[in-house]
Amino acid sequence: MQDLFSVDGKNVLVTGGSRGIGLMIARGFVAAGAHVIISSRKAAVCEAVAEELSTLGHCTAIPADLGNDDGARQLAAAVRDRVDRLDVLVNNAGATWGAPLAEYPESAFDKLWAVNVKAVFRLTTELLPVLRTAASADDPARVINIGSVDGIRVPAMEVYAYSATKAALHMLTRTLAHQLVGERITVNAVAPGPFESKMMAFVLDDPDARAAVEAQVPLGRIGRPEDMAGVAIFLASRAGAYLTGAVIPVDGGMTTHG
């Protein structure tokens, strides 16, 4: 039981790991003894955050822009050069776009499809060689995709492309899980509710708006860093080794009422 939730010594890649939910997850893995690589688009920020997290344990940075196939391939190549096995891939990097229905641009769908769905597929497939090396019957390699409750329930805000791409990511998770289970690679998704992040800052920084969001959450609060780190560590540890193809809402109960 002592080792049931251990991720000590595991090699972990967290995309979008320099802020928001990605940083919550990366910090949790570093503190738990994993060897973490974070990636994000802004090189200086990515390097600075990796240096900060290194005070807690082992963390390095590989900056990358996952908005196109070349960026995903370059990141995968850099990771393969750095490690001979990858125990955990956390596909967290994502984008959102809000606009009224009549004004919602086609470019939003193009951008969000590229980042929220295509990049996850491309990076996962490009990293299969090092995921396969890490995989075993008792301790599968893990892919953890960060979806959203907005891909499960109709969101209150006008984020049409975001909700559609997150729903697509949930189905991609199930499809990859089915395809890769025979190779001892599990694929699961986490669907967060409201957490402190740049995507949510425009709402949560306003006290009245924040109170309105909290009122929609049955548990009555915004998600905390340990809520997100905890579920990721569970999925990456021996405790989560028998789970694949799941979409886990981490939302304080929001999806319990549609």
C-alpha cells in the first residue's frame, strides 16, 4: 500500500506545463519524485518555470509550439533524444476562443482543432517508441489527456469550437485506449471544471463572476492545484494501472446535473 500511489523516478512529459492546470500537474509530479519535462510555447517562460520547479526535485524544459504538426514532431524528437523511455505523457496544452454565435470565426475552429485534437494525436503517435519501451504488464505506460467538462455538458459561455474539440478529445482518448491497450499503454482523460488558469482568469478575477461560478459547483468552490495533481498522479501510479479509456470529471460535481 505504501507504493500504491508512487511515481518516484518515472519520466513524465507535461505539455502546456508552464502555467495553469499543466503547472499544477507538473508541480505535483516533481514533488512526488518524478523526472518531469515541461513544454510550452514561450521558451523564456518555460525555462524559468522549469528552473523554479527544480528546487522541488527534477524538472527540465523543452519549449515547443504545438499549433502545427512540425512543432509536435520536433517536441517528440527532442524528448526521444533526452530519454530512452517515457512512462507518462500528459497532453495538457490547449486553447480556447469565445465569441457570439453570429460572429464566431471559422479560424477559431481551425486553431483549436490543431491544438486541442491534432497535436494530441500527433505527439502521442510520435512518442509511441519511448512509451512502448516504458510499458509492461504490471506497470503500463500512461497517456493522460486533459479534456474539459465543456466537452461533456453544454457550457454557459459561447465557446463553440472549444467545447466541440474537447468532446472530440474525449472520443480520441477512448479510441486510442482501445488501439493501444494490447501494447500495455493506457489512455485516459481528465475533464476539469473551473480551476485557476489563464483561460478562466477573465471570469475568476472578478469577484461577482467568481461567486457565480462557485455557485454552479455543487461542492461550492473552485478547483485547487492538489485536486488536479492528485488525479494525474493516481492515473500514473500503480493505483491507476487497470484503468483505460475513461474520462474522469474533476469538477466538484458539475456534471452530475447535466
